[in-house]
Amino acid sequence: MKENNKKKTAKQHVEDVYSKLVESKACLREALNSAEQHRNKEQIENNLASVNDAINSINNTLNNYQD
């Protein structure tokens, strides 16, 4: 199903990114739980930290967004 991006506001696009980051965080947690090798777990943990930073940044943007 294709979304019609022309009708979305900038804030709605940012909200979409937030939702996708939250989804990504859940997937990375699942990957972390199923990773067997220590090095792979470390890399996934690093990715998870980056996604958490991005979530915090987007959250800050949404909290300070001026309509």
C-alpha cells in the first residue's frame, strides 16, 4: 500500500520516522537476543545505541515542533 506523501505535513513525516525507529529498535532487540557470537552482539548493541540516540533526537524535535 503506497502512501500519498503529498498530503502529509512535515510533522507527520517526522512522526513516521519516529515510528520506524521504534520498530527498528524492537527488531534490533530481537537480533540481539538471537545473536550467538560476542562480536555480533557488540555490533548490534552499537546499532541499538545509535537508534536510541536517533529516537531521542526525533522525540526532541516533536516536543519542540512549532505548528
